[in-house]
Amino acid sequence: MAGQDAITTDPKVVEIAQTDRENLVDETFKPLNDKKTAADPLPREVPDGEESVGSPGSDEAKYVNGHPVIQNGADISNFIISVRDDGDPALTFRSIVLGSAFTAFSSVITMLYVFKPFQMQVSFVFLQLLVYVFGEAWALITPRPEIFKWGWLRSTLRFLNFGQPFGIKEHVVASLIASSGNNGLSGVEVYAVERLFYNTSVTATTAVLGTFSISLCGFILAGLLRPLIVYPGEMVYWSSLPQVVLFQNLHFDRKANKDRLNKFSWALGLAFLWEIFPAYIIPWLGGFSIFCLASMNAPTHTRTVFSTIFGGASSNEGLGLLNFGFDWQYIQSQYLSFPLKQQLNTWIGYLIWYPLMLGLYYGNVWDAKNFPFMSTALFTGNGSSYSTSAIMNNHGTIDFNKVEEVGLPSLTSSTVWGFLSQNLAIGALISHIIIFYGKDMITAWKQARSRKQPDPHYQAMLKYKEVPMWWYLALFALCFFAGLIVNLKGQTTLPVWGYIVSLIVGAFIGPFSCILYGLYGTGVSTNQLSKMIAGALHPGRPLANLYFASWSHQVILLSVNLANWLKVGQYTKIPHRIMFATQIYGTLLGAALNYVVMTVIVTNQREILLDPEGNSVWSGSIVQSYNSQAITWALAKETYGVGSRYLIVPLGIVIGLGIPVLHWGITKVFPSVRKWQLNTAIILSYAGTSYYGNTSWISSSIAVGVFSQVWLRRRLPSIYNKYNYLIGAALDGGSQIMIFILSFAVFGASGKENPFPTWWGNPSGNPDHCA
């Protein structure tokens, strides 16, 4: 992998780094993990304004005004993340209690966003900050054990962590327990679809065993692939950097970091106060569009066209072209964190997405004009809503005689393109990884298996006992048999052999997704492949399709999530076995709570969740999309087969496999193309990923990415290195704290809405004033 060979690690240097308690985040940004010996060369002074290549930490490092420009994983390991390990306890009574409490907290927010116009995970930084506040309070307001003379009382208070400093490892463990509460989401979403569209509720056996199996089945893959997807320095998992930097800034030499933490506090407070305006009082700020404002008095037809092209502040409104959203809950710090190579590919994807979506709709491809411009719902040929219950029998399967009477379901052109782009990206993912990273992956595997992986953070973790492989195998056995019971005794309509195939499919795709995510900080949605295979294997069984895809995709998703957390653990020096145990605990606790919250929301907001378009607060787009895919893939032969309307969708896999081959051929003819670091899987994914929901954030995310990765990182690396990830973390935390409060106070998560009075900044229609 690029940059990996530039790291050279002396075991003596690593040993010193592990024991040196004064290895702090240096404001001058000399290599954080470079402990000088007499033989080490001193860093060369670089005059202001001069760019140079070469440093003590990395042969490829580039300097501007004496500060390193972050380019790759080697630079992250040497200049951003400290190798310091104080050896403080990680698994404590306090870390378990705080982790458990905030698992419940994160589960609520996660389920809220499943039913929002724009889906996203709860910000890890949000949880991180809350855990820190309560952990510090626990340490400060509880009595110190030393002040008591009774030995039994001192021992009890020490066990309860009374009066004891709140360390970085406790903080990391509690935060990761809380974040792992989102792992059971996939299974719970299936239960939501059953409740909304099939008027059925799962049995207790299915709910308990099914959730357990689906929630943990992917851990085995991450365990097997650790040498490949966690240990190498280039496997950065870029979106996690704000959290890791924040952990170290909060706990390492607080006095030296006082200036940074003050700026962090100001940014968090301002983001908290600001969020109430675009989210509640002035929703127009969530979708500022000059074109929408200019069309307010135009004829109806003109306003409709403008809304399709420029509108995007409401769910499924339009493309949001040049519609700038100032609502940070949608932008998020990921666009401050993603490397330039990732963002460049997403921008190319959007350049394809805008004209293609308009061309499909106004060209009336797939009878697009009969349906809404954007919607994930199913429709009849004349544009009315398609009733799935009208073609189902009492056994949860499709009655093909009823299908002949009602007709086949139709999809909007945006949904068809979304499905097609996903398949193109899946095919490209497989061939791109093999062609462009195959040799590097083999090298990384050999280095890790021989314990010679040069990354300093990997070397610093060698003193901790690894998780035995039989732990992963035992967990998988429990998950496998739990799923077996569910499919034998439950009403999933999925046969046992189909369940086994679903796990195999997930195990095949998982490594490719992990590698892409580690290198670029983003992934490709692979759920479509699972649904397509399920439809071919189990025609007429939409529930079987949902469960097949849930198990299959969860293997992929959990392997990525666990690999990401293991990387955070490697950066912060959490013992391997503690990471393993706490992730299982948090996952199971969170899955149970996800189920409870889902039940409450579906019961209280059922009508709006079934509406094809939703509103600016609630949307059923996610679950509607799941159901649409399940129904259409259960009718795979009729809907996607030879001679059918949507045949191009499954063919997308084959086409996608060939696109990186074409890319490779171009690089051979024009070697200069390699400098662009193009990744066709990411390009194709972003060329169709926003086929539903809110889109006003896209232009804003591009602007944030250009500011951070193109200008700030290159022109002011000292500011970028010190504040980019930290301020991004603060903005995430502040905005999501306010969103949590608003969701229960005024948005109706508790069952009652209290909308802000209608005025120009909060119109009754679309917030951006498009038609």
C-alpha cells in the first residue's frame, strides 16, 4: 500500500515510546512517535514558504512552513496520532456503567434517524463527549478512597472508581460500548418493515434469537482478517480520526492542550446554539437556493421544474443542485476527515449523478413521468400507490394469481438508477481491489502474520495478548445455531440452505468492503447484491428476501464496524481481549433497545411513514426502500429477468466488474492517470447513492471538503493538523445534542409534535421555497 514501506520501526524505539509518559501531542508537529537516539538525524529546518520532501518519520513526508502535509497513513501514524500508552486500566466498573447508559442513549437516536428524511448513524463524537463529561464528574464529585480508614470501604470505593482519575482507556471503552449499540439495526429494520407493510409482529423467539444472530454474525470475519484490515498503517479508517484525536487531546497533558480544548468548547457551544435555527426555527437555512427564491412567483410548471433540479431541503424533493444547507446534522465532520482521494471520487460521482437523474426523468425512461421524480415506494403503472398486501397470501408469500390481476409493481427512475449504480459499484469494488491492491494486501498479510508490520501503533500493541481465534469461532457457532433455530421455527419463510448461502455471500464480499473502507474512509452499499441473490433463490418470498439480505449484509457491515473499532483500539492502545468482550456486550444491549424504540416510533408515526413522500421531519423512505426491493426481487424473474423492464439492474454487476479493467488499461496507455487516484467503485456509488431523501447538504459537503482537504490541508498544515479533526468533532457533538433535545421536545419522537409557527423562514411547503 502507498506509503506503507516508508515507515521503519526500531524495536528499541517502540519500547521507549511505550514507557515514555511524556510523549505528548507536540504543537510543533515533529513526528509524534519518533524518539531520538544518538544515531538519529535531526529534522532539517524548513524556511517559511518552502516545500520539502523527507522527514525523520516518513521518507515521503511533505513540509510547508515547517509543518507536515498529511498525505497517507504513514503521516497519520507519525504526525497526528500519538503512540503513547500510559498502561491505565480500560475495563472498569465506571466504563461499563457509562457505556451501558449511553448505549441506551445512542439506540434511541439511531432509530430516530432511520425514520428521518436523511439517514445517518449517531455521531461517535456526541457519545464521546457525553461519556467524558459524566466520567469526569464521576471522578470529581465522588470521595477519594484514601480519606477513609476502613480497608473494606477503600477497596469498595476503588472498585467503584470513586475519586479516581477518568483515564483515556476507560473513556474509549465506554464510548465504544455505546457506539456498538447500533450493530443490531439491520435486524430491527426488518421487523419494522413487517409491522408497517405486512401488519405482523415477530414472535419472541424470532426477536431474541434472530436479533442475537444477525447482530453478531459478522464478528468472525473481522477476527480472521485482522492482519489485513486492521494492522497495516495505511488502513486508517479516516472517518475515525476526529474521535481518536479528541481522545488524546482530552487526556494527554490537558494544560498543554488548553488552547485547543478552549476552541473545541467554543465550537461545540456555537454548533449547539446554531442547530436550533436550521432544524426548527428557520428550516430555510437547511436549504438556501437562489434559484428556488427566484422562481417563487413563476408559473406552476416552471416552479415544478426548478424544484426538481434545485430543490432538496425536503425529503424526495429534488436534486438540490447549488442548494446549500447550513444544517450541520446532515453535513457532519466526515467531509473534514475524508482524504482528498476519497472526496475527489465522490465529486466525480456527483457530476455524473446530476445530469443522469434529470435525463432519465425528462427522457421518460422506464415511464418515469408517470411517477414522482424521487421516491422509494412502489407504484402501479398509472402512478398510484402499489398495495403489497393485495398480492400476498396468508403465509407471507406472493400469490402470483393476484399479481396477474393487480399487475407488476413499478419503480421511479431515481430508484432504478439507485439500484443500478449500487450493482455497478459492487462489481467495480471486487475487481478494483483485486487489480489495484492485490499485491499490497498480500504483503500486508505476510508482514502481520510474521509480526513485522512496520506501523508503530501495531508494534506498540504487541505486548497485549491477542484474542484467540477460538473465541471468534465459538461466537460464530452460537450465532449460527441461533439463526438456524429462527429459520426452522420462526416465520421468516427462509429455508435453512438459503440462510447458509446468505452467510457465504456476506463472507465473500466482506473483505473487499473492509479494505475499501480502511483505505478511503467510505464504503460501497452491498445490500443490493444480497437482495438480488435472494430473489433468484427464493422467488415469491419477500420476507425471505429481507431476512436473507439482513444476515448477508450484516456479515459485511459488522466486519467493517468491528475492524474500524479495532483500529481505534490500536490507536488508543486498548487490550485486544477487552475490545472483543465489550463490543459483544454493547451490541446485544443496543439491539434490544433498538427494537423497543422502533416499536414506539412505528406505532406513533405509522401514517406518515407509509406516505411515499413523507415530510421534512419524518420519512419512511428507508423502510419503504427495503420493502420495495424485497417485493421486486421476490418477483425477480418478472421484474428483472430477461425481457423485463429492469433487466439492466442485475446486469450492472457484470458491467461493474469490467469498469476497473478499463481503468487499468487506461493507466497503462496513459501512466499520468495514476496520479489522480481514481476509484471507480466510489465514483459509481456516489453517482447514485442519493436517489431519495434530503439533498440540500451535497453542495455544502463539497464546499467543506474543498476548504479542508484542498486549501487548509495544503496551505495551512499547522492549523489543519491541530484543529481540523478537533473542530469537526465539536461541530458534530453540538449539533447532535440539540437534535436529540428537539426530537423529543418538538419533533414528535415521544408521540406529540410541537411545530414552530409558520412564517417565511418556516414555510408550510418546502423549506427552500421551491414548489
